[in-house]
Amino acid sequence: FADLSLLQEDSQEDTDGSLDLVSQDELLSPLARLDKYAASENVFNRQMVARSLLDTLKAVSEDEGDCFAVLERVSRLADDSEPTVRAELMEQIPHIAIFCQEHRPSVPSAFSKYLLPIVVRYLADQNNQVRKTSQAALLVLLEQDLIERADVESQICPVLVDLTAPDSNDDVKTEAMAIICKMAPMVGKDITERLFLPRFCEMCCDCRMFHVRKVCAANFGDMCSVVGGEATEELLLPRFFQLCSDNVWGVRKACAECFMTVSSATSQEVRRTKLSSLFISLISDPSRWVRQAAFQSLGQFISTFASPSNVGQCFREEQVEDYSVDLGVEGGGEQVAEALTSDVSCDSEAASESSRNPGDHCCSTSAAAVAEVPDAGPFEEQVLPPLLRCAPQEGTVLEQELYNSFHYWRTPIPAIDLDVELQGDKAPAEHCSGSPGSSAAPVLGRKELEELIENLEPHIDDPDVKGKLFLLTFRLYSTLLKSHVERSVSVLWDTCPHCSETETHLLRDTVLCVSSDVFNQTLKVRWMFLTGTINDAYSIFVYQVIVTHVERDVVPQALLDQYLSMTDPSRAQTVDMEIAKHCAYSLPGVALTLGRQNWHCLRDTYETLASDMQWKVRRTLAFSIHELALILGDQLTAADLVPIFNSFLKDLDEVRIGVLKHLYDFLKLLHQETRRKYLYQLQEFLVTDNSRNWRFRSELAEQLVLLLELYSAQDVYDYLRPLAFSLCTDRVSSVRWISYKLVSEMVRKLSSNTALVTEFLVELVDKFCHSPKWSGRQAFAFVCQLVVEDDCLSLEQFSKHLLGPLLQLASDPVPNVRVLLAKTLRQSLLEREYFVHSGNSHQEALEQTLVALQTDLDKDVKYFASVHPGSTRISEDALSTASSTY
């Protein structure tokens, strides 16, 4: 017992001593306390100082001198010999920087003077943890825009470039290069090109350190995106080719993973002529890991061949919207029409000849010829992308031509230099037709035309210049299409040997007038149906051959063949077990790139994926089938996608949820007759493989709210009403809440039909207001509140059908029902002047009910009936009820 008493005395003394220390610390000022522990030999005390720096700054923020004193002590603490203290300090730097930014008037230039030098110095620290922490802090500071641009250029960039010098430490060099790559998008093109790009190109060829090359390869795409196309093609692409043939497979794999981003920064010509063959080499790489990464990126790479004109178009042809310049309507339309007329169709003499014999020219410029072209023919609607109409001869535009699915221009034409004389201006007009075996050859060569167009850019705003530029542009792309013309005409001749000489000549010129997706970026020339000597059947034949041999050249055939091979079972064994899933994931992007006219190239692949044994593959397709439908159009969707959509409806829940989440998006694209067939199948979504999968039913309720607009009031009453009432009685509160919204929106939908809405409201009262379960009666109050708040029903109809049953809930035995009734009366009904007006026949009943609720035995009922808690609305009620799932 003596020993125990001694221990207790020692313990008491230690406790007293600790209390004395605490009391002494409380007597110290924040700065004195900081100095005391910063000078401690105990590492943990110095760590505590670093951790409490921000609190100390806040404590002395009113005194500018004390703030600078704290920052000076931060600089001294940065020299601590213990790495853990330096790492702890660096973690606090971003928070301190934010404080300095918020209190800039009190501590001007504090960050650049005291804190930034510490961050920069720690980038080369010998300790790995300190370096990593400083790198993370630097990126945070840049993301938060806390570093001045001048400081970035003068303090940070030179240090990082020095750290990547050949004689630098290997680990430091690799980390510094990674920071440079991550900084590039933040500091912008100018600093990156001047300070980072030379060293980046040098590090791509670092023969000694493959880790550095791997970092460069992994971030190559980001660097290309920052510096732009010109620098990418001149400086970076040669390095990229070297990295793609690196002897380390990890470097080649990194190249394959960033290939899409690199491709996006290059021109279409470079993409087609250089990058395509380079990518094929990665797909056939000896390393399985490289092949795996390449196949995963294949669909993304193919998507970079897409014409931007395909983006943003609506599904219906009559609803196509595009932010573009209309050459026939906008400024300069007449001059452009004249240029097109002079270069493509013919001069005035040829135009008159064309009017006498419309079969002699593929591009007639008469208004009558344009009017004869159907706006929604099977070719334009299903296959051709929206193309530019040939303008009327006099520069006028027919009223019905002011806007349609073919009447737009995708991108502004490059600008024109007024001082440049066009050599072809005085040359005879080039006709679409000519002597047999000839083609519409331009006056200038391709190189000269490209130089002219480039030099004419500054004067695009001049209408006269715009017309001349269109002339040059058409000549340029006529030259580029020449190889396609010769090949297509050769095929046509071999396929149809009985063609006359005139017909063959027209075919050649027709191909010139067809827009190839290769050149969609700049020029769109509308397909003109052949008339006169060429009948409609022959036009169809010509069109199909042109589509097959010209339009499909959107994507290099070698790439497309590799993509289509991704469904080959052998690929799963030699490349990746999930290669089919990657194929399915990128298929909508590939389909958009190829266009609906080339859907036949992907149809078999899509059907193979849709029947894949792996449910993850089918699930991926199910989640994107609505996007594919938007690309293909209604007819191809009905023919090829609807059967697959139907099979997904009967699939596993993991697949069904994909079509359910976008049910509205898909069904709205179908014709009315096809859409109505799914009314019979909607109830099948109530049955799931796992009854506890309540999120499935919740998603169904959300989709049904959207589907109301797609169906008539009668269909809603006959087919959707039973589903809504069933979901309102779900055992999960989250499902019930969404269903209440569904019921209120149904009331809105049916309100225009007096007979249907009356029957609906009668059933609503019977099923819920008179329900034996209190949750059903509470649901009725919820629905009534939503109907009034969202104006789903006129107040007269509400008073006639719902107000009486609602007021009867005042005598409900369950307090929760009466609470909600009190809220509904106070927050919804009495907010409407209709119910407050003294002449209203329902005012007396409302006041009596409210008085009864104000004298209720339950204090919550009494509270909500007596006052007006404005912040408590129906959404908050829903959240409170949803807190318990069951």
C-alpha cells in the first residue's frame, strides 16, 4: 500500500505539472507559444507547430505585423532537419496561401515572398515524402489560381526545367517531368511552348531512363492539346513515332492509351496518312499489354475521324438544328452562289443550256430544278448527312428553302486576301459535264490552292471575298476527290457496262458533287438527283455505288477491319477477355463517325455484341442504345435496334436497368404506332430478379413521369394509371415519394379530359383517402399538396373532387396524417387567394378544419396548424420520410 500511495503521489505531481504547463501556455501570446514549441527538441512539438500555423495566423490576422512575423517563422521552420516536419509544413502551405489570398490587403505579396520559395525548394528535397508533398501542393496552388503568372514563369518553370537536366537525379528528373506535364494545361500554350516544350521533346528521347520516356508518353496527349496542331505536327509527332517504337513495352502501352488525344490535336490528313498506320503497328505489337491498350483505344481513335458537322443534330430531319452559316441566306450568299455557279455548274450560256437539257449537268442552278428535289427523300433522310443546297441562279432563295435539313453550312469558310489575284477568275467556267473521260480539273494545283486559301483568311468578312474563297475551296476539294472519282466511275462502268457515254460522264461529275466525309470539315455540296435521260432506278443504283466506294472512306479500312474483329472469339484469348465490352462501349462513337449511311458496316457487329454471352457487354449496349438510335434515325432504328431493344427488356436486371434508365429517350425516337406497343410491356418492369432491388422501381417511376408526354390521355389512363397506383403503395418510401409526383403529373395530363380526370380522382380517393393503412391516407395528402403547388388541376376541380375528402383527414387517428394535413392547409391551400376569398363556399369548411387542428392533442399538429413555418415544404417532408427505407 505504501508503494501504491507513492505512485499516486507521483501521478498527481505529473498531472499538476501538465496543468501548470497548459495554464502557462494559455498565458502566452500566439507568437510566443509558436516560438516556444518551434524551438523544442521534440519532433512532435515541431510537427504540432507546423500543423497549427493556420490557426496562429487567424488568431493574429488583425495585426499586419504579427502576420508577417508568423510568415517569417514559417520560413525558419522550413529549414527543419526532420523530414516529417517539412512534410507537415508543406501540407499546410495551400491552406495558408488561401488565407493570404483572402487577407491580401493585410499581407500583400506574402505568398510570393515567404511561401512560394519554400514550395520551389522542396521540389528538389532529398526526402521522397517531402518532394511528393511539395508537388501535390504546387498543383493545388495552380488549380486554385493562387500563384501569379509572373511567379510561375520566373520562379517555378526554371527550377523544373533544371530538375530535368541530363545530370539530374533520376527520381527527381522523372517527378519533375511529370509535374511539367501536369502543369502544361494550367499555365497555357505560351509558357509551355517557350519553356517546357524543348525539354519535353528532349526527354522523349532520353536513352538512359525509360521511366522518363514513359512519363512523357503517358502525358503526350495533354501536351499536344496545349501546344496546338502546328507544334504537334512539327515537333511532337516525330517524338511520338519514336515512343511508339520504344523497346520498352510500358512506353508503347502509354502511347496507345493517349492515342486519341494526340489524334485530336492533328489535322485530318495527318490522322489519315500517318497516325492510322502507326496505330496499326500498336495493334499488332508483340506485347499483349500493348495490344490490349491499343484495342481499348481503337474506338476512341476512330471517333476522331468524325466530321464535327454530325454533332448536335436532332433525330427528326425536320428538327435538325445547327449553329452554322447559311450560304443562301446569310451575308455573302449571292456572291457564293455566283462563285459556285461559275466554277461548278456553268456560266450563263451553260446555265441556259442546262435549262433546255437538265440532264447535261449534275448541278442545275435554276430555282425550278432546286424545287424539284424532294426534301425528305429516302436518300437524304436515311443516308446522306445534311448537305448544302446549290443556290438559285439569281441568288434568291425560295420561301420553303429558307430552312430545311440540308440548308446549312458547318464551319465558316477560311478568309480571303483581297490583294491576291485569282488566276482562275478569267478562265472559262468549269462544267460538271464535259468530254468523255475528262473530269472537273482545277486551274491551279493543290499546293497553290492551299497557299491561296491560307493567305486569304484575314478578309473573310468581305462578301465578295467569301464568294471567291468558296470557288477556291471547291476547286481544292475537287482535286482531292479525284482519286475517289476515278475509282467510283471505274466500278460503275464495270458493274453497269451498258451505260451510255453521256451517262458515264454524268456519273463522273456526280461523284464530284457528292460530299465525302473525308472533306466534310470544310465543304458540303448537295447531292442532286439525276433527271432527264437518267431514270430514278438508275439514280438509286448510282447512289448506292457512290456510297459504297466513296462515302465509306470516312475511316481507313484497316482501322475499321481491326475494330470489327474485336468480336472475334480468338481476340478474347490473345488480347483481352473484356475486348468485346470495349468494342460495345465505343460503338456509338464509331457509328457517329461512319454516319448512318455506313451503318451496314456495323450492323453485324452490333448484333453479335447484343447476343454476347457476357452480360456486361449487353449491359453496355443497353445503356447506349438510345444514343445509337439518335444517330441512325427512325427507319434504321425500327429495323435494326427495336428487335435488340426488345431482347434487352427480357434480359437480366443488370441489362434491363440500362434500357430502363433511358426508356423515355429511346421511345420518343420511335413512331407513334411502334411506341404504343410498349405500353403493354411496362408492367413487366415491376417484376425483378431480386425483390429488394427497390432502385429499379424508383427508376421506373421517374421514367413514367417523362413518358406521360409521349402518350395520349386515354393511353395514360388505361396503361400507366395502374402502374402509378401500384408504385404509390411500394414498401420503400423513396419509391412512394417519386410515385406521388407521378400521380400528380397524371392529374395534369388528364385534366383536359373531364371524364377521364373525374374517374381518376374518384379512384384516387377510394384507394388512398379511404385506405385502411395510414401510409395510404398520408399519400393522399401528399398528392393533394403536389397537385395544388404545381398547378396540376384547376382549383375549382380540386375543390369539387379532392377538398372534401382531404378535410376528412382531420379526424384521422394517426398524428402523422393530421400533421401533413395541417401543413397542406397552411402552406398550400391558404396560400391561394381562391381559398381565402370571403365569397368562396369552401372557406368556412377550411376554417373549421384549421381550428380543429389548432386544438389537436398532438403538439406537432397544433404547431403546424397554428403557425406558418415557411421553410418546411413538401420536398423536406419527402426527405424526412425517405430517411428510413422500409
